[in-house]
Amino acid sequence: MKSAVVVFPGSNCDRDAARALERMTGAAPAMVWHKDTELPQGTDLVVLPGGFSYGDYLRSGAMAARSPVVRAVAAHADRGGLVLGICNGFQVLTEARLLPGALTRNTGLRFVCREVPLAIANANTAFTRAYREARDTVIPVAHGDGRFVADESALDRLEGEGRVVFRYLNNPNGSARDIAGIVNDRGNVMGMMPHPERASDAALGRLGGAPVFQSLLEAA
């Protein structure tokens, strides 16, 4: 699998994502700067990492969604390429309209940083197939703007089409219907607020996120 990690000003989980990908695939991903206009040729997977792109000015992910590289990411997704947005990356995907809904201030207006239990709502996606028979997992979150919101018709559509992939078992931010991660209608773009790259190595004491990367390797 040939992968790429996009780096925005303010990204702080780009190297973590790169290390997780290298551990799973055996090959270091390309690090793509936000001003680049093209992805490396032959890229299978693009990861938009966590952090605080552009300092979260205006809205989290709003400025990053207008970066030149996001047009290349959108074209990659349109061709059927895999895209994973983690935390701030999820925010960028909604701001770029590659995923529906929005990520808003947490209930209580506090930054949340802790491990959270998650239900595997759909294990039949390119991002979750390695969970197979698992019903739940534990992956840490770290965000202040992680409350997923959408209108009722959009939520009903996500539910009805099986596009809710992860669901909080102990909702830390007030997300509608406990949603922690979703995919687009083609199933090749996923956004999730929890950080699987922080739970993908035994040295970190956590492995709950490793199947995300294993799934992507199988899919590619």
C-alpha cells in the first residue's frame, strides 16, 4: 500500500500517523505539504491527521479545507481512493464537504483527552474489516470541537445506509446519536474523532486502533 500523510500548519499527529502506517505496511508514507497541488503518483491512501490546522481559526478545519492539497485529496476520493481523516482531519473532511455534518464545540465547552470505549457499528468497511467479530474497542480522544451534528434527515440517512462506523459507548462530547466515525456514501472516505494512531502499538500500551490500519492494508 502506498500512503501519504498531509501536513498542515498546526498538525501535531502527522508523525504519529506516519509511524502507525509504517509499522503496518513496512513502508514510510509520503509527507505531503498543504500547499502541494498533487499527491504522489500511485497513492492508495491519504491520511488527514489530527492537530490544530491553522490554529483552528474561524472554525476547526475551515481554513485547511481551502488548502490546495485538499483539491487533490477530493480528486483522489472521487477516483475511489481511500481517505482517512482523524480528529482535525475529520473536521477538514466535513468542511470540504467530503463528509456530511459538522464538528462543533463539545458539550460543556471543555477539551476532552482520555480513552473512550467505542462500539464497532459497521465492521464491513475498508476501514474496519479487521475488527471482524469484535463488538467494541478502546481508542483515545483529544479534542475540544468533537461534537458531531447534522440535521435529522442526514442522521437518518447515515443510520439507514450503514455509514455510522464507530459509536461512543460513553459519549464524551455530546455527539448526535453517539456518532464517533462515519464513511461517505461510496465507503472510501472515513472521518473519526478518536485517534487510532495513538492505540496501534504495544509499546504505547494500547492496540485498540491497530485494526483500522490493518483494515486499510487489506483493502489496498
